[in-house]
Amino acid sequence: MSIFSQKNTNNTYFSAIPTDLIAKNYGLKSLKILKSAGGISGENYFAIANDKEEVVIKYYRHTDIRKIKKIENTLGIMKAVSIPVPKLITNLEGNQHTYLDNSYLSIYSKIEGKIIHGTEFNDISLSNTASYLSKIHSAPFSSDLELLTTSKTIRPFSTVEYNAKQLLDSPKIKIKDQKIKSTIKNLIEIKLQILNKFVNQNLEKNLLPCNWLIHGDFHNQNLLFDEENNLKGILDFENAHLGHPTEDIMHFISLACCNTGYQGKNLEKASFFLQQYLSNKQISVQELELGWYMYLYHISSSFFLEEQLLSSVSDDLAPFIERDIKNLGHLYSNMENVFHDLLNND
């Protein structure tokens, strides 16, 4: 039985981290928390072990063991094909995770590097990123990995409509100020308009084959670069699944290259990234087009940010929703043109 199987009454989750118990479980002489590193699906902390080794502690609150195993197995696959991912540290029980109050904890070696934002990407960083992403998509995997496929995660339009109505009728929205209410309603309305386009074209029925290992959240916040803009680390494989490469490609283009809009220099960077990827792994224009539309379906059928804003006492997420209103509104009016420019921008 894990030493964390019993309730630690002196600590409420990780508001105060039981570093002494964690150190004992991992055979460390010391473990000191340096600072919180944030996180939504899990809490992340920078720490130093044995007064010299920098590590990252990740606490997965109320997470199923199957998800932990999926992450561990996926990281093993990445290491086997020389993808730069963090190393999981093994505890004294021989596991790469530790059970803690109905949740799980993992400790990773820290990869030194910087996060590059959209305007800072150059030919080197984009080329590096495209090359490693194609390697992820070419990685061999076993059916024992038991990953979900994209087809299992697509929400039917009727379900999305119901979820939207539930959000708009939620008691939580009634206590928000008028500006926040309007912002949330505007984004939901734009998403439903985009989805209606897809429903009319029956695109949600034309899924691409799901034969590749997909990162699932591939964007700049999960990439670390050295000072010469070479990619040094790829983080966060929590959403890994079986899907089509266009999912990761379009996710990166949307959140890294075109986070501030699908015009000008942003679209030039996105086009360069796409061409670099295609020089490593070929995808047909038809697949790219369907992948582009299916990515828009995916992001428009999720109300994650809206739900988080409604549940939070802070309005910190409002600017991100306003950003999505601007970007998705532009895409709704210019879907075909943006895709054409993405393929043909020199």
C-alpha cells in the first residue's frame, strides 16, 4: 500500500504540499517547492530534489489510473523514437506515479528551455516544430495502449446545442455582470453558427481515418526551445489519442501561429509551418481541407473557457473569450479564403 493511501489531514490537496512524505516515497534526501507552475487539468509545481536536481511535480486531481498509464506509455513511445520529452522519475515502489488521496502524483525531470509566442516564431523554430510533429505522427504504437479515437470524442450537434442552452440558462450566468454575460453569449452564438455550417455540409459524418498517434494539445505553451530556437522539449501528452495528423497541425496553427488573427504575418508563419511539415510527411489537399473544417467543428463544439469563466470568481479568462470571438468571427466569414491562403501563402 502506498504511504499516501491514508488521508493527510495536515494538507488540503496541495495548498500545502507534503514534501517530506513525497521525498520519502521517492528516496530523496530533500524536496523543496520553488513555485507553482499553474495548470488546469492538474496542478504543476517547480521543485528541487536533493538540493541540486530541478524537477516538476504534477498532481492529477481525481484522475483515473488509466489516464496516468496512458501518459506514461505515450512518453515511453516518444522516447523510443527520440522525441524530447520529460523523463518520469520512478519511486521506491517501482512506479512512475504515486497515489495520493484518490488522486495521482508524478515527478518529471525539468527540461530547460523557453516558450516562444506567436510573433517570436521564426523559420528555425517553425521548421524544428514541424519536423518533430511529423516524427510524433510516424511513431509506432501498440493496440495495448488503448487510446480513444477522434470519432469517439466528436459531439453530435444536438448535444452541443443542448450544452449551449444549459450554459445560457445556468444560474451562474445570472450573477455575472452584463459585459461578461454578453461576451459569453456572443462566443456561444458564433460557435453555433460555425457548427450549423458543418451540419449543413454533413462534415461531421466525414471523419478522417484515425490511424496515427496524436498529441492532442500541440501548441506553443507545450513546447520548449533553446536560445537558438531549436526545440528541446515537448510537454503534456494528457490528451494523446488516435486521430489524424491534421488535428495537431491545425491546433498548432490556430493557437501558436494565428493566436492573434488569421491575417498577414501570422498566416505566413502558419503556411511556412505547414509546408515544412508536408516536406516530412505527405498529406493530401483533400485531407488538409477536411481536417481544417473538422478542427473548427471541434473547437466550436467545446465551451470549456465559457464554463471556466462562469465557475470562477475572477474575470481573468474574459480576454481569451474576447480573442476567440474575434478569431472565430473572422473564420466564420472567411473559412474558404483562410484555408486557400494557408496552402498558397509564400
